[in-house]
Amino acid sequence: MKKYLLGIDIGTSACKIAIFNKQGEVLASENGDYPVYYPKPGYAEQNPDEWWEAIYQTINTTIQKAGIEKEEIAGIGVDGQSWSAIAIDETGKVLTNTPIWMDTRADAICKRLNKEIGDDAIFNLAGNSLQPSYTTAKILWYKENLPEVYEKTYKILQSNSFIVYRLTGVLSQEKSQGYGLHCFDMHTGTWNEDMCKKLGIPFHFLPEIYDCHQVVGHVTEEAARLSGLAAGTPVVAGGLDAACGTLGAGVIHPYETQEQGGQAGGMSICLKEYSADPSLILSFHVVPNLWLLQGGTTGGGGVMRWFEKEFADYEREVGKNTGKSSLALLDESAAKVNPGCNGMVFLPYMAGERSPIWDVNAKGVYYGLDYSKTKGHFVRAAMEGVAFSLKHNLDVAAAAGAQVGELKAMGGAANSRIWTQIKSDITGKPIAVPSSDTATTLGAVILAGVGVGMYRDFEEAVEMTVKVKRYHEPNMENYKIYQERYKTYLELYHNLKNTMKER
């Protein structure tokens, strides 16, 4: 009997493979690592073949760990990071590393196209301003800088559609990742050939569009040999990681909102009708006939991963003796510091910044140092800075008419109780925390479950699988303190942005 679902999450620092039962319980999960390459300032790229190698090896390990038969897997869902530009030739060969969502090398191309075509014309069709992080300008960067790649390109794929292709041999583009290309009509979910011509993107580069839960193909004999999957297992089109995480957090109704604590930060507000804002990001939800108004930042859980890697040698040594993780020990040091961090403020612009300021030159900044500050101040200021970036996006969304109430947290950062409470205090919003570590892969398998008929619909799937484990109410006394620090946060960027641009 086919009673399990397998989810694949293509993250920035690693892939996650997880096997779930129908109730949304994890039988086994494993991660597979791969690098990010930073060959020049403003560049951030990955090798999609290294994703695939890590994924098929990790699928093998996860199936063995789960102790199930491969034939018991009813379907596979794949989610992935945004705004890839994976160029493949007619044989399926990857022609070059793909710039990823942090990459800003195409800034000059965006400025030129916005002037030549008109930024309003682009925004009115695509629902998103043209920025270097998106797929669009990366394709044209190939044309201008890697003509040998551009000439051999047969299709441009997104991260999840590339893995779906490796699994099934089928080329696809699903709706939630369409927002990476500004020839994608965000009103109708279709390609616009006229805008393709204006942008200079060959129409034949673009794969056929599928609904995210639609079965696009089945595991091939070759993919089965590599991964340990059963040949013929159905694979759905999948979706954007943030959108799958939104589904996995239980957000399927208008104005329900996910708070993202993965490598990137931000939020996703569910909308029933098209509503775009040039400072934010608009995509289709992985659930049909819904949109997501998103805030996407470069500084999310990745800020603490960076801090832990560079400054937590002591905590790692202590952890060996206490059994505590270095991140848990950093949490403890942050908890000893007062809300507002005694005047210390952090700007979390660690790879430029996306919404709502869209500044490729933005830099990370610690402000307010003096001899009284401790490592705990640095940790708490980093957490507060990420929370301020979340508030900034929520405030812009509110000004655009998208008022939200409760936030549903997902991602590794949601495991930190103090960080989640800081976000609640700074935003003034209650935060519910379901299974934070598995929300994204859960969203991917819900797509598969609906696609193969294991669930009647998305309502049944969410009701059956999403369970809130913690709840945080905002401390309004702390909220008042943070309102003053938030003013400093905004002023720091305003006063430093010209200096950032000059460096």
C-alpha cells in the first residue's frame, strides 16, 4: 500500500529530504550539503548538479533510515529556493553555475531595462519591480557576458523544476516560481510573449506552465537507480520554498500570514485577489487561485548561522561538555540582555537587501558599541535587527492595505524561543509556531498528497497535518521600547545609504 510521501527541499546551504505519513508526521529526514560560491563581489552562485548529487544520495539514506519499502512512497513533492536561472542544453546538460537569489551582478542590466521599457510597464504586467535578484536579468547577463552559454541554452529552469527534470525527464515551470521572470503575467499565470520580446528573452527558453500540485511525470529508471526510489513514482511540479513553507505552516486563507525564519527572512501574506506593491514581492501561492504578498530579506536565520560560524568557538567547546548546541548557548547569552539591547542596533543587510529597500549596496552594520557591550549584546542585536526588517516589510504591506493579525512561524529560526518572542514583541503580533523545521518539506508533500489523491483537497491536508506547538503573545511594554529602537534602525540606513553606495 502506498501510504507515504517524500519531500525534497532545495535550500541555500543544504537540501533536506523528509518522508511523511498521511498525518504529517516525519518518519525520517536527512540533510545533504553543497557549497555557495562567491567568485566576485555581488556574485553568489551554485552548481545545480551538486544539488542533484546531494539530493539523490540523501534520498537513499532517508529511505533506509525510515525503514520503509520504496514502493510505499505514493508521491514526491519538490520545493526550491527562488530566482535561479539554470541554463540547460537540449541534452539536459547544465551549461554554467546559476546565480542564486543573493546574486546582484545584473544590477546595471535592470537599470537599463527599467529605463528602456519603463519600470511601470514591467511592474504592471509582472507584479514585481525589476531587480537584479530576479531570474530575468540573470538570463540577459548570460547573453552579454557568457554568449557561449546563451547560444547553447535550450531551457531556463528554476531550482525545483530542475530537480523534477532530473527525476522525471520532464521540463516544467510551475506557477509559484513564475514571478522570477518579468515576462510572466502575474494576473493570469501565463507567459506574455510580447514582454519576452521587449526584455530580449527568447520564448523557447520558457517551459510549459503547470499547477504546483499537478503530476508532471514519474521517476525514471536512471533516477531510480541513483536515488533508491521506485521507478514510476509520481512527481508533482512543486513550488517556491517560501510558498511551500507557507502552506506547511497552514496558511491557505486570505490574510493568514507566514513568518519566515530560514536562511532568508520575511513574510508571506495570503491574498485572494491580485494586489502588488513595488516595494514588496508578489507570487502565486502553491495553492490554486491565491497569491502571496511577500517581504523577502537577505538577513534571516542566515545571520545567526554566520554569527555562530565566525564567533561561537567558545560555545561549541562548552556544548561538547553540556550537550547543548552552540545556538542554544547563544540564545542564553541573548536572554541576559535587556530588550532594546541597551542602545545597540544591527542592520541585517548581509548580502545587500531585498524588500522593501531593494539596495544591492546595503551593508550589515552594528551601531551603539561601547565597553559595556558583551557577546550577548551582539547576539541579541542581530536577532532584533532581523525582527526590525520583518516589521519594516509588514509596515509597508499594511500601508498597501494588507493588514495582518497572527503570524505563523516556520524555518529553523522559529526553534529559538527568545528570537520568536523578540519578533512578536517588535511587530506587536502574536506568533504561532507549528513544526518549524519541517514546514517547507511538509508543504511540498502536501502538494504531492493532493496531486496523487491522498488528500481530498488542501483544507483536509492542512487540517490533518499542521499542528501548532507553541504560541507567543507580544509583550507590549517591550513593544514600546522597540518602537524607539526601530526609529534608530530606519534612521541608520537612511543616513548611511549614500556612504554604502560609495564603497
